Amino acid sequence: MPRSFGKILDESLRHIRRDVPDAYARLSALLGAAPVAFEVDEDTGVLEFVGGGHRFASTGDGFRVRVETDTQTLVELVDADLSIIEALRRGRLHLRGRAQEIARFDDALHAFMAGAIRSRGTSRLLEELRWNMSGAEDRV
């Protein structure tokens, strides 16, 4: 059974925190006051940065941005096969929140990608997302 997006994101953030602390600190500064709710495929949760770390909750109020998408869209965004604008136009990515909070989320996404590129462990996690997307778990 594939791991959920939330578990993969959590592990990615742990790798970035260990390997690229400046990127993690930037993420924390950007999202510390702005929890993000996400729905990726069937996985939902809220990510927030508190006390120098991050945590996930299965539900929660007070989030500033809500992100809804699917694994395939995430992989295409990470691979630069699809832009955020194009994903929004095609209805494959939905962002809800005030313009200022969405702009902050966009900055945090860039900080995440900068950290992910420099972190040793995140490439394996991207491969896991691709594996999940391909339905390969059904072929095992």
C-alpha cells in the first residue's frame, strides 16, 4: 500500500530540515503564521510550522491557504512539465485563500523546492510519488 502524500511530505520536510536548514528556516518563517490545508488525491490534512518544527493534523481550522490537487499534477509541477498557472487554468490545482496568503504560499513552495533540490533524501521521495502515481503498488 502506498504511503500518503502527507507522510511523504513530512519525510521530505525532515530531510530538508536536516540537509538544508536555511531552506527549512525560510519555510518556517513564511508559513509559521499561515497553516496550509491540503487535499491530494484522498489524503487531507493541515501543515503548520510551530516552535522551530512542523506538524500535521488530520483536520483543523485557522488555515490560511487550502490546496487541492492530485499526485500526477504534483509530479508534473516538480518536474517543470506544468506551471502553476497552467495547472490552475486547467482546473488541476485549486488554491483558496486571500491573495496575500497565496503569494506567501507561492514563496514557501519555491523555498521548499530549493531545499528539496539540495537535500539528498528527497529525490527518493519523488520517485515514491511517481511510483504511487503509476499504480505500481498493484503490480507487486
